Amino acid sequence: MKSIEDLSDSLKTNIASIQKAFHSNKELIVRTISPPFLEVKKEICLVYLDTIVDKSVIQEHILRPLLQMKDFSAAHPIHDISNTIEISNIQVILTMNELISHLTNGNTIILIEEIDQCISAATEEWKDRAFTFPQSQRVLKGPQIGFTELAKNNLSLIKRGLKNEKLVIEEQTIGAETNTSISLLYLANKVDHEILETVRNKVQSIELSSILDSSYIEESISGEQITSFPLVFTTERPDVTSGHLLEGKIAIICDGSPNVLIVPALFIQFLQSPEDYYEKPLFELTRLIRIFSFIVSIYLIPFYIALTLFHQELIPSELLINLAAQRQIVPLPVVLEVILFMLLFQVVLESSIRLPTGITLAFSIIGTLILGQSAADAGLVQLASLVVVSATYVLNFAVPIHPFANSVKMIRFFFVFLASVFGIYGIMLGTFVLVNHLCSLNSFGVPYLSPIAPLKTADLKDTLIRFPLKKIINTTKKYSKDDHIKNHKK
Amino acid sequence: MKYLYFIFIILSVASIFFSQEDKHELNQSSFSFALGIDYEKEGYTVSLQLINPGEISGEKLLNNSPYIVYKAKGKTIDTALEKISMNTSRHLDLKQEQIIVLGEELARKGRLKEIVEYILHSPDIPANALIITTKGNKASELLKIFSPVEGYSALEITNTLNKLGRHVLNNASEIKVELLEDGKDISLPYIELKGDLQKGMNRDNLDTTTPAHIVFGGFGLFKDGTLKKFLDYRDSLFLQLLNGKSSGFIIESTCPAGSEKFAFKLFNGAVKKKEFKLAHDNYSFQYILNLSGDIRQYNCHGNLKDPETISQLETQINKTIQSKENKILSIAQDHELDPFGLGHSIKSKDPKAWRNVEKDWSTRIKNARLNVHSDITIQNVGNYKSRGD
Amino acid sequence: MKAKPLIGIMEMQFVMVLFLLGSAIILGIGLDAGEYSWLANLLAGITGLFLFNLYVYIWNENRHQSLNFILIAQFGRHIGFIISIVYAVYFAYIASRVLNDIVHFINSTLLHNMHPFFIKFTIFIIIIYTYSKGLEPFVRSAVIFGLVTISFLMLIPFFIVLSGNFHIDYILPFHSLDVKKIVRTVFPALVTFPYGELIVFLALLPFLKEKKALVKGGSIVIVISAILLSIFSFLTIGVLHPDLAKSYSYPLVTTIEHIGLIGFFQRLDIMAVIIFMIGCYFKITVFTFASIFVAKDCTAKWKMNHKSLVSAIFIVIIALSYLYSDNNSLHVKIGLELVPALLHVPLQIVVPALIVMFTFVRGKLA
């Protein structure tokens, strides 16, 4: 627990308590100087953390002016020192608590003998990588810059795309251990204030002591709805963030994470890619293809099982003969076979992400080509099952947002179970539950399936097919809010 | 909420134990695409052609026959099927049935109606299975023939028949409809064997260049569900022409001058108008057809560039059709049949008159006369226009 | 209970479409009228339009209140209460009948050997799940299922016509119009099922947001449904023949079974199965919701335990589903002969007519 005490007027006590607070860390540099040109001899002490400050700034713009300082009145010492050091952003600090938090944020603290106040000068220099293209949301056409781990850079990227005085940034620090800074971004004239209030409350009431990535926040604010579908949109792209802000949404930037959260999130937006807006409208059917492949990736395996086990009459006869011929030599029942390969595919995917890039190629050859092909050749598995399972995963990759593609992983197993017990009837039962579940979800008061269910014809222009920009950009979308659920919560 | 999922899972797992019957792995069931039914005193002989998928798709395990024909007798079709099922190790899947072959004897004994009713009622046999009959051989024998081209005879027969066009063929409900309707007798396609039966049932049939094989023979004419007469395939095509169901076939006619022949390939034929006139006891039926097609082989002397020649050719085709149709009619009259549905056209034009003649229509049809007029459009006379010299 | 408005008119329209079409289109209603079944369907649609407007009129006249409130306001506290209970049980009974419909259907088309118990209870658990999620998600899901159903219904006619199984000569030429036969088909069977069953919406309508749009929106739905039903009965007759069509249990399934598409898909009846399952699911759920709402209103003054009331209704539905449903023939016979005369006509036509009369008389007196 940190002490909430005020600073004392003794320099030594102050330094001692700072050193105590940092457990006499070597990194903590305390430099005591007494400026030679002063008429009254005063000791001034600079305190900073070695690794996170820009030393040249301290040297050039704090140390040198202080050492050359001539005027110093006992009446207003803080004022005099503030006027001496050449740092744009300084602050006067009264408590120990604040002092420590400023130190950990990379500021340099200037303590003065016999004065119970100190000055904090912004000298932080965070290590950061260069801007690169967004790793998980690449596009062929359009901006190629992605967010980095430094919140300041990210804010700057957003503001470059959105030069608007109505863009509000609300910053706050949460997490008792990590002191992570979180910023809420929104356009004051477009945001829905009710939703903003909910988001604010939820962010403030996060009870996590440490926050290492924005996904911690995502999980905490998603609420008590049990679902595998993401209720918060994450993006690495400044252009996507700006686009969403312009639609009246709220972005949450977490320092230390390149993923920006956007709420409220809608089901259909996870199937939209920024490229949709950069290509020609109407005739570009990629969005429809994505939606189609997402749906098929859920239903392909269950239907394969239902048709081969229960409803063989629905399979065209030539195909049926081929399937039956393949089946003659396979030991496992089709359900087990499919589940086994689904698990195997999942493992292959998982490992290929983790492995060092050098091995990935070799691994993908062994894992997929050799394993799959030879399993079929060895008569362990039916070729058709292999085709169906791998087609499912290929289709699933068409979904542009990775967490969303993952969300149907479990659902697929659920459907496979139903199909293996009840056939098509089971698939329909599962569909009733799935659709009902999706319809009952809401993201911060906005129905998840909006604008399809509930139907908003005005918003449909940018749902399945993108209409010309003229029609969709200048008219604001009206997301219907879910009064029922909000009232229910209270 | 949670207990709902729980109950659901218990229910579904329980259902696995209680109802195994619906679920069949593909290697637990054997598929049949053709079902043959033959006459048996007090019952039926059912023959089921079960295919061996590995052999047909080329993934051979054992060098066995592409299909096996099981045969069983029974007083009902179902008992016979049950017997077959008892004899095989696998579950019988009838849901893929594409054709139902009725033996000639069965058809001649007038059992078509029972079969149609059975198929309509059966939950397994699909409604769109085609019904055909045989000539000369039993259905079970024809199903045993090795098919050299398609691999299994069910597919070969289906493909042969499908070439005739969808409209010509009949499924159970269409036959049922024709049985119900007055004034039209049924005609069903029949198949026959070309070649030696014993040779065809031998696997060597697959290895020869002159195999015994199944061909489409034509149409069998039925009276009240009883087979009466077989028409050969050319006559059958002309018969179907008047029913408005014909597709591309060749009409050969004599040249306007001389006795040489020319061929007219018919593409589209439609009945434009059907009329009938009653004079005393003579029924005269006027058909106007709309035909379009090409001139193919041309041995005549007229110049095809000359529109006059074309119209002469049209007259000749017209005459051919007229005489052909009347020939079929006279065959039908001999057997007191009405395959054209002449009675039906009376019924729809003049229901009162039909009521009077309904009872003895089969004898009255002998007084019927056909008058077919065709409006012919010759689309193409060929790239090289024969001058006829 | 004062209902919170939750439902938009669009979603309500989709629920109505599924409610009207879902099962009716597969069961092939009005085929008794032979080649004039399309006409019978149109006629029933017009009557249904009239009935629906009657219901909406009643609802408007009674300050957009729920069914129980309307009945008590019109018939007095005691008689109103009894009639409300009758309605609650009636809705539960219809729900159980539709439940049986789907069980028979699944048993005869998809799972021939599955014990009906499992089918009945699995779908019933889905209904309970839907109820537990509330009315709003259910009504929203109608949009998605409605789009699927409507797109299937748009495709099927093309497939039927393209497949060449449609025989125009089964229908043409029109013989003399047998008015008696058509009227006998339309009244009471065709009017009460599906159009008269719309009375169940009186229990759901208080949740509607846009109260004024209902007349127009609902009427459009009925017109569209009537036209679709008419088209489909026309096609069914054209494929199966007027004399035969009525003897099939599921005429549309058989009709679609005849279609072979582009030589690859031999059977498309899976489309009909999906349409029927969606339709039945929606019907059962709508009736269940209605039954529970009416029962809840009735017992509001006793402060009954909400959970036990809902469980009671569910038990009633499942118990009623075992009543006279040993085989499909008995089930259908009761559905065609007894239910229309004893339940549908009194509760769908007579009671609303009485309410309208009372409202009229009261208006005159005032």
C-alpha cells in the first residue's frame, strides 16, 4: 500500500521515502545539485527512473538551465524553477502518491530543499517499435499503417484521419498494479450518450488489478452474457477506427496494446472488411461471399454427417456410390472420424501460429499434406471427410476478424453432435437455438443482429452489399437500442 | 436454463440407444437403383439390384461383380423385400430407386395398378422413380445383364430413357392420374434385350465389343392397366408426337418427285389445336401440329434454294406424318385402345357427348379418323444447298 | 399486466408470415376444391383479411389492451374470466396439435424409426428455451427464419415449372365452377386454419410498438400469404392432379420430391422439410407465448408464482399432445372435423363477433 502522505519540507525525508517506495531500486537515479550562481545556496534534487526517461532532455533542458540559474527568490521558488527549465509539460505535485505515479510514468521530479512541493517535468521516452502494416487485418488497397503498442502514437494516427474538434478523448488510469492508461474516444456530436454512459461506467468499474492488453478490458466490459461471439470489435487499423467513430461508436484505446476496442459491435460488422469501402460498390460481392462462407463453415460438416448417416436419399446417386466405395475400407464411424480430424486441424492451426517462422513451412507440409494424404491412403480416414473438414476451415478463414472466426469453433462441435443424433432434424433444432441466442445478444444495448433482426431497412444499404458511398456516408446509421434489456438490468 | 441443456443432452443420448434404426453408416447399407417386379401366381417375384460401390467407382477391394441381383417371392412386395433383406448382411436402402421395371407377364396380367398404388404408398421408394416394362424377358433377367457402358444397368437404363426427354416417361403418380382419367389409355416405355441372355449375365459381357445390352424398345400400350400391344420405337415416337411430348427424331419422307427419300430432323413439336367432329357415328379428329426442324440427308432433285421446293418438302412431311399416325391409330383400333387420348379430348370439349359414348368408347373408336395437319418450319436447310442434280 | 412495447411492426409481419405459411403451405390446404383450390385459397384469404381487420378493430376499440382485459371489459368479470381461461387452454391445445403435426411429419419424412417421444420432447425443450429467452429475441429471429422461408418459397415454383413435372392440362380447361364445393372447402376449414388462428395475436399485440401501422402491415401480410398459398396449391394440383393431391399427407413434399434439378440434386424436399419445421416451431411458440400471457393476466390478482404458472402451461401442452393422437389419421380427422366446429368457429369467429356487437351496442347507448 502506498502512503497518501503529503510531501515533507525536508529534502532528505522526501528522498528517503521515495527510495523506500521503490525499494532502493538501482534504476532510481537521485541527482542532487546546488546551482553555483545562486545567491542563496539551495539544494535541488532531480529524481527519475533511468530506463524510461530521455536522458538528453534531462541534461539539455533541465540540468543545464538549473545549473546556470541566477534568480531564485525564496518567495516563490516553484515559479522560478518552472520558468527556468525548458520543458513544455510540467506539473506541480503535492503528495507522495502522485509523485510516485509520475515517476513510474517517466517524468523527472525536481525537489527543492525546504519546500513541500515539487515539480514534475515530462521527460518520458517509451521504447516502441516502428509502424508496420496491420498484422491481422491486411488489405490490398487502402491505408497500410497499423497501430502500435504506444497509445500516444495510436491516438495520433486516429487524429490524423479524423481532424475534427469534436473528437473527445477521455483518459483514465485503471489497474492498481499496472496503472494502465485507458482512453475513450468518441465524436461528441454523433455518439449516443446513453451508450457512452454505460461504457464509461463499465470501464470505471473494472476490478482487475492488472491490465496487460486490451483483451482484458474486452472481457471485463462484455458483461454477463454467456456467449462465444465477440461483443466488442477489435481492430489494428486506424482507418477502421475512424470509420466506426464516424458512425457514432466509441473506441477504447489501451496503452500497451495495438488492438483498439470498438463498441457497440454488431454481428455483421465482423464480416465486413475495410476493403469493401475501397473497392467498387454493388458489384463487389466479396461481402456476400464472406457471409456465405461463414454460414457454410458452420453447416458443412453437420450436413455431411446428417446426409451420409440419415438421409442418403438426398445425395446424388453418382456421388453416393463414390462415398460408399470410400467408406468400405474405413474403420472409424464417420462421426468419430470427422471429430478426430476437426481436433487435429485445430491443433495444426494452433501450432502453426506458435512455431518459429522457419519451421512453419516444414510443419505445414508434414501436418497437413503428409498427414492428411497418407491417412487417407492408409485407409484410416475417408477422403470425403477430409475434404469436408478442410473445406470448413478454409471457408472459415474468409472471415476477416480472427476472434469472430474462432467463435464458431465450439458451435460446430455442438452441431456435429446434433447431426449425428438426429440428422437434419437435429441441425434444425440447433439452428433454432443458435438464431435465438444471437437474437437475444446485445452489445451495450444495441441488438447484436441489428440491422437485420430487428430489421432496419434504412441501415441495410451497408449490410450485405455496400451501396455507393454517397448513399451511406452522409446519412447516419440509426442503431435501434434495446430498451427491454436495459430496463431489465436495472 | 442450465438444466435445459442438461435434459436436452440426456434426451439425445438416450435417443441414440433407443433408435438405432434410422442411422446407417454408408458401409452398413447397400443401395439399389433398380427394382424389378415379376409375375408370380398369388404374389410377386421381386428382384433388387444391389450395387457394389467399390467396383463401380473403381476402388476395388475384391474382384467381385459390380452389382448383385437378389430375388425373392412373396405374396406382397414387402414380404419379398423382407426375404431379400434377410439374405443380405446389410440394410436395404430403397430410397435411391430410379426405375421400377415391371415384367412383361405382370403387365399382361393387369397388375400395373397394384404396383402403382404400392409405390405411391411406400415411404421408401421415391415418388419420381420411373416405371417401365419389359418385352420378352423377365424383369429379374434384365436386371442381371452386365452393362458395358455405364457400369450398372440401372444407370444405363435411366440414361437411355432420359435421352427421350422427361415428358415421355412416367412416374407412379402420373400413371395413377392416367388410370383415373377417362378417355385415354396408358402407354409405358418398355425395354428389351439385344443379344444373348446367358452371355449378358456373364461378366465376359463387359470384355467384348459386341455385348448383349438393354435397349429402349418403344411403348407398350395398356388397357385399364393391362398390357395389350407393343409398338416399335419409331411408331412410339409418332404416337408421342400427337401427345405433344416428342423431341428430336428423324422423319423420313419420299421426295416430291420420284421414290428417293429425304430426312427431316424434328427439333420441336407441339400440338397447337385439337378438335373433333361428330358426323353420324364417325368421329373425326383434327390435329394441328407446330413442327420445326432441319433437312438432313437429301436425295431429291429439287433445288433447296428454291422456296417452292421447301414448301413441296413440307407437304411431303405432312403426308408422312398423316399416314404414320393413321397407321398407329389402326393398330390401336385393332386392339380397342385409345393411346392418343381421343376420348379425353371429347370429354374436355363436350362432356355431354362423352357421357353417351363413354361406355362403349373402346368399340366406337373404330369409327374414329385422324386428320393431322402440321405447320412445318424448316429452320435450316444446310450450309451447302443441294441443287438436286 | 401492462405490457412494455417491444416489437417493431416489421418483425411482427415476419412472425405473421411464418405463422400463416409455415405449416399451411406444406399441409396443402384447400386441395379438396380440386382444380379450383387456388380460387378457394384466394377466397379464404379475403375472408381472412376481413377477420383480421375485425380483430384489429376489437383491439383498437379496447385501448390496445391484452386479450384478457378485452374479454373482461366486454363480458364482465366472471364470464370474461372464464372465457379467458378457455382461450388459454385453447391456445395450449392448438400448440399441442401443432406439436403433434411436427412429430408426425418428422416421423414420416426424416426419422422413420425414431420414437415419437424423443422428437416431441427435444422440440419441446427448444420451445422452453425460446420462452426462457423472452418474446423479443423470438420475434427478432422471425426476420431471419422468415427470409429463409420466403427465399425458399420463391425458388420452389421456378424449380417446379422448370422440372417439367407441372401438367397444365391437369388444371385446364376449367370445367363448370362448382361453387358449392369451393364454399364447403373455404368454410369453415380454410378460414379458420390458418387465418382465423390469427386471433392468437390479440394476446401478443399489446407488445407492439407501432400500433397504428398494424392494420396496413397485417393486411399486406395476409394478402401476400393468400397469394402464395394460392400459387402453391395451383402448382401442387398441377403436379399431383386434382383428384390425387388431397390424398397425400404432405402434398408439397411429394410435389417437390418430383423435382429433379439439373440432374444432380435428385431430391429437393429437404426445402419443404425446413420450411415446415420453421413454420411449426413458430406456430407452437406463438401459441405457447399467447397461452402463458393470457393465463398470466387471468391470475394476476392472485399473485401466483410466475414459474409454477409457466410450468403448468407447459405441462398442459404436453399432456394435451397425448390426447387423441395415437396415429396421424385420428389426429388429422379430429383436426379437420371436430376442432373447426367445436373450437375454431366459436373462439375465432363467434366470440369476436359478440365483442364487436357489444361494442356497437355500447357505442349506441352512450
